[in-house]
Amino acid sequence: MDNPRTIVQQFDLVTTRSQMTLGVMASGHLVCLYLGPRLASRASFKNLLTDLNHASYLADTDGVHNFRLEQLPLAYPTFGNPDLREPALVVADETGSRITDLRFDHLETYPHKPAITGLPSARWDEQTRTWAFVLKDERLHLQVTLVISADEDHDVFSQHVICTNQGSHGLTIERAFSFNWDFLSDQYQMLNLTGAWSRENHLQWTPLKQGFQGVDSKRGASGHGQNPFIALAAPGTTWDHGQVIGVNLVYSGNFIAQANVDMHQNTRLQIGINPFNFSWQLNAHRTFKTPEATIVIAEHGLNELSARYQRFYQDNLMRSAIAKTPRPVVINNWEATYFNFNKQSLLTLAKKAKQVGAEMFVLDDGWFGQRNNDTSSLGDWIPNTKKLGGSLTALIKEINQLGLHFGLWVEPEMVSPNSDLYRRHPNWIVADEKHQPQLTRSQYVLDMSRSDVQDYLIDTLDTLLTENNIEYLKWDMNRNITDAYTQTVPPRRQGEFEHRYMLGLYSVLKALVTKHSRLLIEGCAGGGGRFDAGMLAYCSAIWTSDDTDAIARLPIQEGTGLLYPAAAMSAHVSAVPNEQIGRKTSLTTRRIVAEQGCLGYELDLTKLTAAELAAIQTQIASYKKLRRILQFGQLIRLPVAEPGNQWAWLKKTADQIIVDRVTVLVQPNTVEKRQRLTGLPPNALYFEQQTQRTYAADFLMQVGLPVDRPTGDFFSQRWILSRV
Ligand code: DGJ
């Protein structure tokens, strides 16, 4: 054989600015050749790998001396062959053998992008092309297809994998990642979004080291502690400089996103369903499709990565009927009343809300069954007419008559032990037959993989929506899955449960938005415990965090807004001292931070002074004038002298810019520097309202705007610039 590492076929997948090049070696293995900015001319990668041969303790491949698969950048590594690093696919056959050897069979191309049945995925547009790399293990009768789409206009690649059993024996998939890329280097910083409840999605940078690193969830949801995202960036990458490759999973359940640096300073980047507690029975002639991974390559730092993700998700992932619909200003009663309300107090709050200019009244929790605290009634989605002073329909009518739209909180995936639903269907919960299932917040999880549970929820929610003028649903989910077990599959297939749960959840959401196409859904999971691209495919917004403190929200929204559109990031002005952490911040700062996302109010307006109400009224009036740019303008993070203490960002459309800046702690005896902007068109001129001056774009980017001296901690400042 000629050198088995010679590239005999090369495939350049390109978008306007990015390139992914794969190749087939003479040995038939599909390999990763290049992932980065688009190369100006077509380069041949024929000999990239021919000389790769470290002196090492590695197995030969195909009986060829020194042909070591483990040194090569494989596109979809499997187990049981000479590459003994972390596989992307593990499949067991009927004998129990997990040895799998995939070789390239053929390529199919499409001028579109196939949907992934049962799972959310990005839509395609005219500029999307798809390459389906068909790999086979002939002995196993296993076909594995890497379906890679390039969205030229949005500069985004996406990949999912289809496993097909073409034989007559059953196979068991033990892992099937959505994306694997092998880099011949370890010179990267890893970026993840990590945190906890009330502290979600902080940026976490770690230099790569030999071995495993990354994040995963085994919680049955993407989780508060980590987002299904991983990026590798050049050392020293900032918001404006440095090459970065981001990978995000369009999935809301258990996932893993990891980078493994091997013995030879190569990095294997992987994302997909978490193989922990996962398996899937692949019967003869059946297929399994993984969730989609989206891959973005930015040449100039995180702002570029962020812009691409946000625009792509806005245009091609979120429901087209609502993605660009201006989001209403919400008044949510949760932090205003908690469970303690009646018809009169709701209407009093609604009147005040109307008076200050809010548009959507969201009734949060406590409206159904006997629910006066969090210990009962989940599952009984029947209005508590005593508490609501009559029917829900009548209450909504009165709220509508005040000139407000109406939204309702639900937590469909859950059931309280003290509920009629649980008494009727105790076997609908997630539990095995031997253990007492665990409670969190006094509730069990419904087994969403059951079709009777799905039907019940679709039917119940559809009836609520059809019989009432509900234009907004807050879909909460306040606990993770323990006792993972389902009665819907036999014992040896229990590894399918948590993925089947997600498929069930997505099918319920899909059924509802298909029937109620204009319905706005605000996702929520005790704050941002399931803020991911999977949920974004159904939701107009997602509650970013239960922490509503303006200062605590700064890093949370920085991380969340890195990937997800600002209009989808619910952010509310709440009371001071803040309910979660007791901090006092000004109404102006609370508003400026909330307007970074999708603005709402969540406090007892009836307790505010006339001056505070007037200030809120002015805020909302000005927000409505700036709504287009604040919700749909490009969000750009700006450089500051003291990161962590100073925060600055702008929102930009073709003719307007809004710049916001927050200083956390004021420093004594310092001179405030200027706030420099980035990302402006070079020759533009802008008129700034506060200073009443005209500035050239390059001046704004090189010299900046004058910053006011802070009058105390948590000081904020806004500039509004119009292009002249
Ligand atoms: C948790 C959510 O994050 C809150 O905003 C609120 O909706 C409560 N649940 C209601 O129980």
C-alpha cells in the first residue's frame, strides 16, 4: 500500500468566512484536516499527515508498520481499534463485542439540510449546503453518517450523526457524540459557561492540560452548573482579539462537552449526549439520530463568535413566527406576591402595571388546585376559583380590559404527591419499583417518555390555551431527575430513559406551538437551569436566573448572552433590597442591566412611591422607543480598565447605538477614563444625546466617550448615539 496517511479525497466545506476541511486517507479513514478561518485559495492537504510518526508505544493499523491511528486526527473515532483515545462512538453487537472499524463509503450532498426527527434543530436557508459523509463497518452492518451543514450567510456549521443498523442483528449504541474534532495541537484556552443556581453561566477560562477537561450534566437537564457549550481559543483571546472555535449542543438533557489532550499534545474536542447512563437499542433496519451541534469559528474574539451565534439562533433556530416579534414588557407577580394573592391584589397590581406602561401581566404560580405554597397541586392545572375570585377566564378578561395581555405560569413536567393527578396516576412518576423516589421542592417528575403523560399534558395545556386568552406561557421546571427509571422500556433498555424524556418534552412543546403558533413561551428551570439551544427552539425567551440583583446579573448575562440572543434573555427589574442577596442598587442601574436582555418588572408596584412609579413609567416609555435596538440590536461587549468591577456593552443597529456601563465599586481618588467602543463602521459619524456632541466612529473606538464620575457604588451610565 502507498502511504496509508495520504489524503486521497479532500472536502472543503466553506461558509463566507469559515472553513472545515475533511479528508479520506488512503486507508479509508475520515480525518479532520482544517477548522478555521476560510483560506483564500484552495490548499491541498494531501500530505498533511504523511509524515506523522512519533516514536511511541502505539499500535499499528491494518498491519502496516508505524501506521498509527492514534496519532491521526480522526473525524469520528470508535472503540476497539488502534486509536485508544476517547471514542465518539461505542456500539456493542449481539456478541457483546464493541470493536468497531468505520471507513469512508461515500458522500452525499444536498442543497438543504435534513430535519432531525423528534429533536429541535436549526432551519436551513438558500445559502445552506449539506454534506453527508457515509461511513461503514461492513462486518457490523453499521452505517454511520456525519451530516454536516454549512450555512454560508451565517458562518455557522452544524453536525449531527445518524447511526443505521443495516443488518439483521440488534446493536446497542453506548455512546454517539454529535461532533468530534481532532486538533494537532494543545495550544488553546478552554472556555465554558459554569456556575450554580442563581449564579448561572459565568465565563470560565482554563488553559488546556494533558488529560480530560470539560463540563457535563447527569441531571436530566442541561443544568445551572454548566451549559452545553465548549470553546477552544488561542491563548490571550479577548472579546475583540483571538481565534476561537465554539461548539454548542442543541439539546436540553444530559450532555458532555470535553477536550482531551493526549500524550502527543493533540486535542480531541467532543460534544454530545452524555454516555453516562445512556444506551440505545438499535434494532435491525432502525436508525438513531444524535442532537445537533453548532460550530462557530471566529477570527476576532468572542464578540464575533457571539454575533454569529445570536444571529443564527434568531434567524434559523427560534420559531420564525415569534423570533423577531417585539417582546412585551412583562409584569410578573412572583417576587411581588409569591403565593399570597387574591383577585383584588392581582388586579391592583395589574392596574399599577398598566399605569407605568407594562404590557403583559404574567400570573406566576399559585393559581391552580390548592396551591398556596410549594407543597401541593402540581399536575392539577385547574384554576383555583376561590383564590381567583371567579374563573380564570373572567380574571383574564378583566386584565385584558385594563389594556394588558395575559400570561400564565405552568410547570407541566412535575406532579405534587398531594395532587389529584398523582392520586389518579401514581405510576406516572419517574421512579423504580424498589426505592422510595426522592422529592425536591415537594415534587416528583412526570415520566415524559410515556405517551399517556404526553397526551395528558398536550390536552390539558391546549384546553387552557383554547378556553382562555393566554398569550404567554411561563414553562417552569424546578427540579432535576433523580430515580431515573421508566416503565416504558424493558430492563436492559433503561439507558434510553433520559433521552426519551427529552424526546417526550420536545414532542409536547412542538404539539403546542404547532397549534398555538403565536404563543410566547418563556422557558425557566428555577432560573437558568435549562437555558440552552434545545429549549430556545420553542421559547421566545428564557428566565436567565432566579437572581434578579442587577450586579449579580452582570456576569450571568455576559455568559448567557455570549451564545443566546439578547431578546431571549428574560431580565426583570426587582425590588431593593434584592430578595436573593439583599443588595440595594438604584432603579436606573436595575433598569440598565435588565434592558441588556428582555425587560420586565417583578416587584410589588403598589408599595412604591409616586416618584418611583413615575421613574418606572419614564423607563418603560423610553424602552418602548428603543425596543427594536435593545431587543434585536447586535450586543457587543466593550473593553474596560477594570474587568469584573466595570462592565460596558453596546447594542447596535445600522443607525443607532446604545452604550451602557456599570461600575460596581467606586474607587477613591481615581480619574475616570473614557469608554471606548468597538465594532463601529469606520467612517460613520454619530450624534450623542447626553453630551450633545457629534463623534466620528474612529474617535469613539480609539478615544471613547467621557465617563461620569460615579456618585456611589453600582453606578451606571447610558449614552444614546444616532448615526448622522
Ligand atoms: C422558579 C422560578 O425560577 C421563579 O421565577 C418562579 O416562577 C418560581 N419558580 C415559582 O414557583
